[in-house]
Amino acid sequence: MATSISRPESKSRTPEDGIARRLLDSAAQLSYDPLTEVDWETPLDEDFHGASPEWSTLYGTPYWEELSEAQRKALTRQEAASVASTGIWFEMILQQMVLRDIYAKDPTDDTFQWALTEIADECRHSIMFARGAKKLQAPAYRPHRVAVELGRVFKTVAFGEAAYAAILVAEEVLDVMQRDWMRDERVVPFVRTINNIHVVEESRHMKFAREETRRHLARAGRVRRQVHALLIAVASYVIVTSMVSRKVYANAGLDEERAVREAKANEHHKSMMRSSCSGLMEFLTSVGLLTRPALYFYKRADLI
Ligand SMILES: [Fe+2]
Ligand SMILES: [Fe+2]
């Protein structure tokens, strides 16, 4: 018979503490150590894709039709590495925002402890993405200089719903593509494992980000809501347009100019992004963050 252990500390003091308690319990039951879970030893098999080809920025373009299977695979491997590198950039930003948010708060709160757990997850994820990109034989892909500097400002000043909704956007955009890649047998096995680990652990982060966004917004006035709605939309635009570096094409042996031109006009990729973000847009609408100025940026980023 199972012994029941009394845990007086598990009594939640606030509703958000109740959510944090459940997330902590879930993390205790299912978390991964990528250093031991991912197959880092087997050499890269170039017969595999790095991502589901349908997610390639060139899929469906005339250029894609001209590529050999080997070139397509080389391209999706560079694209997957670029997404992983951009993922590290997001995670650096969000770790700092979460750490700033809990500064000097009550360490006995479940919310405080959950926030540190999330930071620890992200720290492991970033190491995992870094190793993954290296194993995909990719160079260091960094966002455009302007994006790097905007990120530097944002992570230093963003607070409340602006911070948590931006975190949510980055996590949601990654989530849908990674769900496809983790199930796809055309994708190289170690990348599938990386995506599986990320999807499982990020589902808890997204729950927390939604709750924190709602909670902060409940106390926000009209002006603050308007300003933050726009700020979140601009952040989303920067996040989405930074996902795949333009350098991936040359590194996969393609003509960079032509590839960038066709990728920018790729309606297939735009519709993949739109359909994957429908749940996110529903959430932003439900909390009143899809204002008219914000909508302009979501449309420009092809998220809606
Ligand atoms: Fe992560
Ligand atoms: Fe996360």
C-alpha cells in the first residue's frame, strides 16, 4: 500500500502558486538530462534531414524543385541548426527576464521555485541546442545585429505581461515545428530526441507563461495594455524573422541571393506559420493583446 506523506508546504497560498505546485510536481515526474538522453556519439548520418522538409523555408518554391535530395537534406540540417541557435538566443533573454521577475521575492513560494526550475530547464536546453547545432556541422548562427541589440534592451526593461507574452510567443512558435520534427522518421534521430525533450519540458513553460500573462494583465490599465500589446507584437516580429539565418543557404551550398528571394515569397511557408500560430493568436485575442497596431506586426510576420 502506498504511504501517504503529509506535505504541509504543498498548500498553495495563491491560485498562481497552485499552478506552480502542479508544474513542480510534473517536472519532478518527467524531466530529462540531455547530456545522457541524446545520442551524441553516433556520427552524423547525412542521409537524414535536420527538420521536416515541409518546414523548410524553400519547400514549395521553384528553387526547391531544382535541388537534389542530398541538397535538400543539407539545407534542412542547416535550418534546424539555425532554429536551435536562435532558440539559445531566446532562452538567454527569457532566463534573464524570469530571473529579474523573481528577484527578492519569497523563496518559499512555489511560484519562485517553479521559476528557478524553468531557468534550469532552459539552461540545459541551451547546452543541448548548442551541441545539436555543432553536431549538425553548422557554424554559430546569430540573429541580425539589430535584433541582437533590440533583444538586449528588451531583456533589460521588459516586465509583467510584456515579458511573459514574448516568452510565450517564442515558445509557441518553436513548439509546433518541433512537434512535427520529433515524429518525423526522415529527421536524424538525435534531432528528434532533442525536439522531444524540448516539447515535453516547454509545455510546462507555456502553461506558466499563459498564467503569468493573464495575471499581470488583470492588474494592467488601458494605456499599459495598449503599449505592451504593441511591444509584444514587435518582439514577435523580431523573433519570427530571426528564426532562420540567411547564411544557412550558402552553408548548404545554395545561391544565397536567390534562396532569400524565393524564401521571402514562399506562400507555403507562410501558411505553415499561420496555421501553427492559430492557438497563440486565439490566446492573445482572449486576453486583449491583439490590438489593431499589434495586428499589423503579426500580419507582417505572417503569424495571422
Ligand atoms: Fe527551452
Ligand atoms: Fe521555455
